[in-house]
Amino acid sequence: MTPADALRLPLLTALTMLAFAANSLLCRLALRSTGIDAASFTAVRLASGAVVLWLLARSAAPAPGAPRQGSWTSGAALFAYADAFSFAYTRLPAGVGALLLFGTVQLTMFCGALLAREPVRAPQLGGVLLALAGLAMLVRVADTQGQAPPVAVLLMMAAGVAWGVYSLRGRRATLPLLATRDNFLRAAPMALALLLPFAAGLRADVPGLALAVASGAIASGLGYALWYSVTPRLRSSSAAAVQLSVPVIAAVGGVLLLGESLSPQQWLAAAVVLAGIALAIRKPRPAA
């Protein structure tokens, strides 16, 4: 393996985590500062993501007889995640929402790893427990500061379960770009159908639509295509642990870009999360 090959997976993984954090920032900014509502944001996000992925996949058509990519189950998981995610961010700060989301993702994917009987090393388990302790610290501080309304917390945790299921199913993809495209094409009509029960309260403006398109076309469409290409090369447990970096990235972005604040206790908890991730994804040294 060349040095370039050795760096490729970490760089792609880091780029994907930045895209995931951008989704939290774009969604929170749109729902807080523009005139778009949560249901409209979700529909535009998924529809624009589907269009971009369809355009990208036109040059990557499978060979005749290739198995069908994506599934209705994965499409439904994608829709459930995007929908609950948007409605939760009407009440949650970017960093708090991201930590709830990916903390739940981590638990879901680790359960998947255990069900698949993947071996889990003691240092890896210790790292995950340390990262979860950091997440628990963040949630406790957010709750005392009134930043974690119960309904919004439950919605974001539901989004995390759905995203964890989607990520686990993505490990089976043989053609990641086509699978992501097909899942978006299945999820987009579900989001459009969701507009009907909210018809009386639908609203949108140009800034809100622009942020929804950016979230769907760039941070979601391209980001998820990258994630589907990365997850087959990561163990379920490692893929779960590395996603715990997203709350920290989103929290920093919330401070720098959205004017949100983090207390010293929250910064300390973020450092604990990063330390747990580093321990969880560290590869064991080969035996002499």
C-alpha cells in the first residue's frame, strides 16, 4: 500500500464528517434565521440531493445484470432521519442536536456490531464508553441551560436510530453512489407526501430554500455518497466511534458561525469525546 492509499481513507472519512456537521449548521441556520418550515426544508433537502445524485450517477450506470442498488427500507430510514432531524432543530442548538444525533447513532451501530458478532477489543470498548461519558456530560449541561427540550431530544434520538440503521445497511452497498442515489429517489417522494398534513403551515423564502438546497445537494447528496463509499471499509464499531467527532465540529461551527455559546464544561466534555474516539479507532500493534 502506498502512502497515498494509506491516507485516502482517513481523508475521505474526515471530509464526510465535515459534511455531516455542515448539515446540522445549515439546518439550524435555516430554521432559526429564515422563513422556511421544517417539513419544507426536509422536502427540498431530499429532492435536491436526489437530483444531484441522479446527475452524478448518470456516468456510473451498472453493467447489465448488476444487482439493484438501494432499497425501500434504506430509503425509509433516510426519510425518517431527515424528517426527525429537521423538526428537532427547530428547538435545539446545532452542537447539542449533533451530539444527541451521533450519540444515538453510535449506540445503534455498536448494537449492530454486537449482533453481527464482530470482535470488540477492550481498548475499543473503553474508548466508546469514554466518548459516551463525554456525551452524557454535554447533555446534562445542555439540559440545565434549557437547551434540550424533551420533545426535540426524542426527535433527534429517533433521527439517530434511523441514521444508524441507514449506515449499517450502507455497508452492504456494492456501488455506493448508485445506492445513495436510489435511496434518495425513494426518500424524496416520502418527504413530499409529508407536506400534505402540514399544508396550512408551509412557508419558505429564498434564503431558506438556498440553505435547504445546499444541505441536500452538497452536504447530504455528496456527503452521503462519500459515507457509503467509506463504511464498507470500516468496522461497524469504528464507523460509529468516528462519527462522534461530528458534534464537536458542529459545536465549534455553531460558536463561530451561528453565535451560539459553549460553557467551559461543554468544552471539557467535547475533549472527553475526542479522547474516546481516538482510543476507540486506534489499531492494535501487530504482534512481534
